[in-house]
Amino acid sequence: MKCEEQLFNPGERHSSRDCQLQLGHAGHHEYFGQTYPRPVPAEPDPDVADLIERAARKSHAWDLDEMATAPGATQTKYRVTYQRVGRHGGRNGSPAPAPLTVWAVTADGLAKHIAKDVRPYILSSGAEIAVDLEALQVAEGGAA
Ligand SMILES: [Zn+2]
């Protein structure tokens, strides 16, 4: 299967040229020996990401899932501290699990990291691990 990216010369609005190389090729597109550079994507703009974050917080619409689908969504660093996990992580004088520092984009992603982290403290393999995101402390500015 061919790439078939339509190739334009400067100033052209229509073109009958399309890339002759295989689909998924690396480097520039090509039409009978003539190369056409790929468009360069714009760098993510931190000011735009800040604006989205501030607007979302102000309208109380802030949500990890929304962040994941919002333009400029980025991973956020979380520090998760445990009070107790199961019967052996922080109960009956045993120490609570060490805090977890983890990067996640969505709430689901964060929950999976936490579930994996606390798994050794859960004796029953059939136990369901519930993560209460309301109780988590999100570090401002992504630094924990
Ligand atoms: Zn191509």
C-alpha cells in the first residue's frame, strides 16, 4: 500500500501528485525523485495548557478525564500517601505502605498504578481494590 499523501508545491491549492513511497515510510514524502518535507507540528504551548487548567479550575469542571481529552493534556505527577491498606498495611501497629509517587494522565491510569502498588498488602487475590480519588492530594504544579 502506498503513502499517497497529496503533495503541494508552494502556492498550489490543487495537486495531482501523491507520495509514491510505501505507507508508513520514514522521512520526506517523494514523487518521482522529488522530495517533499513533512509539515512540522507546532510545539505544545505551555501558556495554552495553563489557560485551560485555570479555566477548568475556575468553573469547577476540573477532572482528570477531561484533562486527558483536552488539548495539551499532559501527565501529572501525584504523590499518594496511604493511611492503611488491607490488614497488614498500617493496621495493628504495622507500618502503612510507603508513599507512591507516580505519573498519570487519567483517573483510571492513576487507579491502576495504585492498585499495582498496594497489591502485596492485599492477601485475598479476589479482593477488589477501590481507589477514592476524592481523598487524594494533588500536588500543585505537578511537583510532588
Ligand atoms: Zn509519503
